[in-house]
Amino acid sequence: MKRNRRINAVAVLTLATLVTGTGTGFAATTAPSAIPVASHAFGTAPAAAAAPTRSFQGVLPAPTGPYAAGEDIIHLTDKNRLDPWVPSSGPRQLAVTMVYPAVPGTGTPAPYMTLGEAAGVIQHRKLPPSSGITPQTLAGVTTHAFDGARPQHGKHPLVVLSAAAENPRMMLTSLATELASHGYVVALVGHTYEDTGETLANGETPPCAICDHPETIDFPAEVTSRGRDVSFVIDQLTHGNTAWRLAHLIDRHQIGMAGHSLGGASAAATMIADPRVRAGVDMDGTFFPAPKPGQIDRPFLMLGRADGHTSGDGGDDVVWKQAWDAFGGYKKWLTVVGADHFSFADGDVLQEQAGFPTAPLSPQRGVEITREYVKAFFDRTLKGIDSPLLDGPSPDNPEVVFQSPGAAPR
């Protein structure tokens, strides 16, 4: 294991969206074969010869639980598997951010990305100087995670998080710190060569190997590969307590997974292949392919945009309906009115702070809703704590619609 100091840089991925002024997500309302990659919203920035230089200072939403969020970075190598995208690089290498329940007031504020990761994103997105986005400006993003914080005692469920296509693991930091503050250990998995850069154990930050020609990407193969990444991470965290200094905190019998966009599809694929994952969440992602009956008889939550994932008469998401029919365990299908594809991660929050347009739904509300319902789902399925939040519509969250295929939405 090698620990790594990092610089705050989540915003740069979102801010490519700001510069281009687009926001089409991976789980768009098109047929699965035509669905664009989420990060196509982060395309090459247009020239802006006379544009003034922007300024940016980002702050992610603070966690709400009684614990602080401690943070470690670990680096893992799967010696039994060649990297699927760049076999010449040798065995598959992964960077993983571990976020855990910690004692408040301990540790030091955790940086967010390495300089190499920040530089890789800026280069890949071709952000102009007028955007004001540099590794230095990104260093001020507040994450509310603390490096070297003293852990809380006891055993805690493990939740693995997987980000959207082309987006590094840091884009789910708000959700990770929230879960940790409520007593979960969280593993944010970086899928090497699939995004703008993950700094590996040797200090190098290889660029994306599959991003330049998304029309050629085999999405089912990428989903399968991510599932293998996650299963390997679970192996390392639950066998022998050697991969991470705090692995003793993990309750290896209570493991869940959540993902955004392609990461959500990967949650389902991981559950099909790995029975240790007891509960899964897909946040606004299209399944590649939809699970078949009998493949997943464990709890699953689908949480997405109202304009892309509705059910019932006139519903516009055939793939989610197929998945819903296939799930055999406890399941919920929720949609959020006014949300866009990036409302379920940190993107819209940082976009608004940079002074650019966002979805009709307040970015802060998007994060609040995502964190509340994902936490409630894992509380029920991994901790056995019932939450009325999952029983039906709530006056505190009027944006959330409970979909019931075959019946009118509630």
C-alpha cells in the first residue's frame, strides 16, 4: 500500500461542461445503442479570444452524520489479470480512495487529486486559460475529508462506488463522505485507462485509453471489466487485512455497491458475478445489458432523472423496465423531477459555484436527495434500519417520484 497526497480537482471535469455549455449524459433518453458517453458533455472547449478569465473556488456539501470522514489512498495490483485496455502495461493496477468513519477533530484536510490527475483532465478536455481552471485554482475545493483521521471503533458495512464513464473516482466524493459520516466504509474505485487519469503507485498518471473514440467502445465489456475491478478490490479489502491499514473496520458480510451512469450499470453486473455484494444502486445509468430474471435476487435501487427513467403508461425507459421486472429482491425505482444526469454526483454543485447554468433542480438539492435516499437504502439493506423515506412520497422531498411499473407513479 502506498499513500498519496493529492490536490483538489473534481471541478475540472464538470467545468468542461460549463465551458461547452452542454449537459447530455450517458443515460440520455435515446435508444441504448445510441446512448452517448456521459463525459461527452465535457467536450473540447471552444475558443474564446476575448473572454475574461473566470475565477473558481469550489466547496462540496458537508456530510451530515455524527462522524468525521477519514481518508486514505491505496494502490492495488491484480497480478492475475492483464490490463484489459493496455495489456502492454502489465497487470491491472488500481487507485482506490478509502473513506471511513472517523473521530471529529482528528487528521488534516485531505487534498482531492494529484497534480498529475488534474493536469490530465485539463489536457484531455482542452480547457482554455480563460476558464480559470488550473491545478492551483482547483486546490481550494473543500471535500470535508481528513487525511490520517483517527477511525471510529467497531465494524462497518462496506460500500463500493464507481463513477460515470470517463470520470475519475473523485466525482462521487460528496456521497462517499456522507456515507462515512453515518458509519460506512467506502471504497471509491478508479478504473485505470477509462477516465482522464488515475495516479498509480509509481506516481505516473496514464491518460484514458478508450476515450477518444467512444463510438467504438464495447460498453458491456467495460461494465464487465469494472465488475472484475470491484470484485478484486473486495478481495483485497476482506482477505488478510493487508491491502489497507484499517481493513479491520470492514464488516465483510455487509457489502453494497453504488454507481453513477456506467458505474450504475456496473453495480448490477458486479452483483450478478459476485454474490458478496448484497445490495446495489444505479444512479441514472443505462444497463448494459439489463439483468435477466433470476440473476439478481438481492435489493436494488434505481434512482434517476424524471425525464429519462419513468415507468407506467407512456414510460420512456424500456431498459429500466426490463431490469425492474428481472430484479427478484427488495427494489425501488425513484425519479427526481428537474434533475439532469449530473445531479447525482458532484458535477452540478461545482458548475453552479463556477457561475454557469445548471439543471432546473438546485444542485444542492440534487446532492441532498441522492445522499438521503442512497443512505436510507443501504441503512435498510445492510444495517437492517428501516426508513420511512423509502415507503413512499415525502412532503420533505416533493421532487422524488416513486415509480410503479404497471400502475400510476406515486
